[in-house]
Amino acid sequence: MAIKGLRETVKKALDKHNNDKSLLVDILQDVQATIGYLPKAALVETGKQLGVPISRVYSVATFFKAFSLTKRGRHLINVCMGTACHVRGAVKVLEQIEQELKIKRGGTTRDLKFTLETVNCVGACALGPMVIIGEDYHGEMTPEGIISVLKQYN
Amino acid sequence: MVKLTINGRKIQAEEGTTILYAARDNNIFIPTLCENEAVSPYGACRLCLVQIKTARGRERLVTSCIYLVEEGLTVETNTERIRKIRGVLLELLLARCPDSEVIQEMAAKEGITITRFYKRKGNNKCILCANCARTCEEVVGVSAISLANRGVDRELTTPFGDDFSEACIGCGSCAYSCPTGAITLIDRGSKRTIKWPHNRMEFKLQKCSVCGNYWAPEKQIAYIAKTSGTKLSEYVACPDCRD
Ligand code: SF4
Ligand code: FES
Ligand code: FES
């Protein structure tokens, strides 16, 4: 993203929150929603415009799991690793996805299609193992089943 | 004035004082690691744990560097229970920072020389107390470093983990405030090197126009000139050579 666009993106987020330093998390959320992730330049720009030290912006941005400092795929895959899903075979499902997409958890595919992450319990234990892709919940996943599910996304 | 009892001794302390400072003022020793008078209380190491009983009879364990004195409070600083917990804390710290002489010495004083926990590898003495970052923010005023990430990945770092922090003026207050010796500062010739647990940065030192000694980082001098509204030209000579 060109620096000019970046400056405006950040400014818009700041305006929306009245330049309130205590709303740094909300501001970063808006910036991320526009760009898709939080590149270094965006964090630096946010710090500068808001008058918050870069070290603090970095600290906050790395603390919350909802923020990503690296590019993310179009579809976010969350494999549930909670206790119930775990005993129902989530590890096998995760390994299958890792193999299929050639990425490790936390990673993003080269074509920026998928980002793979894990969560601990999404509250649908009876349907485990759960795999959430974007907004879609896929229950009772198996290593075989997940392959055809992944094919539904482009 | 607030009246309270520490280890059976009746003492008085000003309102708003922490138990730790009230104890210190009365020559009662409580071990501490992360406490630092220059910055606001934070309570990271938990070694200053004490047992309290409020005037209404409620008993609990609190960190004395944060907890404020209360009327009628009864405090015990060295019971069997506290010694046991403190021992475990020291073992955990020993496992986290096996190379820190400060922690080794503290543990030895409590009779602990080995830890049952898995020892961390690598020469990292950081206990994540953030004394350095808080000193940098509250005392120096530049906030060049901070804690980042969370859980087991938490670390003290420069922004983005670079070997560079734009805000850092190279003053070395972080190294000075670190209780475990996790940050080092070395001046060699015209160069100062600050090593944080995971990053490092180099600074050019300014040479005194009179004696020729290198006396402070150029960045720090520029910062002092800026914040004090004085001219840079006033700093060509070191403090010893100025009249
Ligand atoms: S480097 Fe030292 S002062 Fe900074 S967080 Fe680690 S132990 Fe505390
Ligand atoms: S453990 Fe996966 S939904 Fe509860
Ligand atoms: S001295 Fe109180 S928690 Fe470290």
C-alpha cells in the first residue's frame, strides 16, 4: 500500500475515535480491517499520528491474537484444538491441512489464499473436531473430509 | 498516620505508603527483585509476598510493593508458608535465568541452590519485570523499548525486534535499572553498545573538545538540548571541562 493511502487509512481510523489514545486497540482494529493486516509502516504511522510511542503500539499489536503483523490469506482457517476436539482427532485434521497447504500453523499460503491458525474451543464440542473457515463452521472433520472442504474455497 | 503491625511490631506509616516501604522505614527486611523507587509499582517478581490480616479478620497473601498500609493491618513477612512460596518462586526464577548471579545469590540466601524445574537455555537473564521499559518511559521519557507478545513468547524488545529503536537515545538507564543484569552497556572508544536480552544497538559518542574524552551519546546530547531548550553548542565540552 502506498504511503499516502496508508496515511489516510490511519487518519480515518483516528478521526473515528477522536484521536483518543486509550482507544488504540479499536484504532488498530480499524486499520487492520482496511489493510487486511498490520504492516510495520501502519503501526509506525499510527504511533506518529496518535502521539503514542512506537514501542507501545508494537506491544499492543503483538499482545492480541486478533492482530496480525504479517499478510494474511483471503480465508482464515481456525482448527479447534480444545480438549474435546483434541480427543476427537483434531491433531490429525490439522496435520492434514498443514500437509495439503504446505504451511505450518500460523502460516499463510504463498498464493495468499489461506492462513492457518488454531483456537482452543469454540463452544461446539459435541460436533468436534471443528474447523472454522472464515465464517463457516465445519463439524466432525476428518483428515479425508477436510480435503474436499478446502476445495470449496477459492 | 496509619497504625499497623508488622511481625508483631506496632508501627505507624503515612497513608498511601506501601507495606514494603513502611517495613523498610522500620528496618524490617522484605526481599525484593523488581521493586524500583524511581518508577511506579508494578509487582512482577512476587518475591515481596507477605501475609496480611485485615482489621476485619480477612487473611490473604499480597505483594508488599503494591499493597498500601491500612489501619489495623497485621502483616507477617517471614512465616513458614511465605518461605515455602518464596522458595518455589526462586526456583522458577533460577530455571528461567540460570545465568543470573543476582538470582543465584538471592536463592542461596534462602538456602536454595538447585531448581527442580527445566532450565532455560541461552544467556538470557530477563525476568520480564519491565523495569527497563518503565524507567525509559517514566524517567527518561522516550519509551524506546517495551514488553511484546504474550504468554511464553513474551519478551522485552525494541519495536519490531529490530537492532534499532528510533526513540532510543542511548542513555543506558535501562541497563542501570535492570535488577538481574540482563542489559549491558559497553563504551569502547567512540562507540557505545547497548545489549538488550534480544536486541542490540550502537551509538556514536561525542568527544569533548577540551580533554578529548568521549562522554555521552550524540543522540542523548541532542535530546537533552531539545528538552531543556539549550543550544547544542553548549555541549561541545564534557561536564568536567565546562566551567
Ligand atoms: S531486561 Fe531487566 S529490567 Fe528489563 S524486563 Fe528484563 S529483567 Fe526487567
Ligand atoms: S473443544 Fe473444540 S469446540 Fe470445544
Ligand atoms: S518486589 Fe514486589 S513483586 Fe517484585
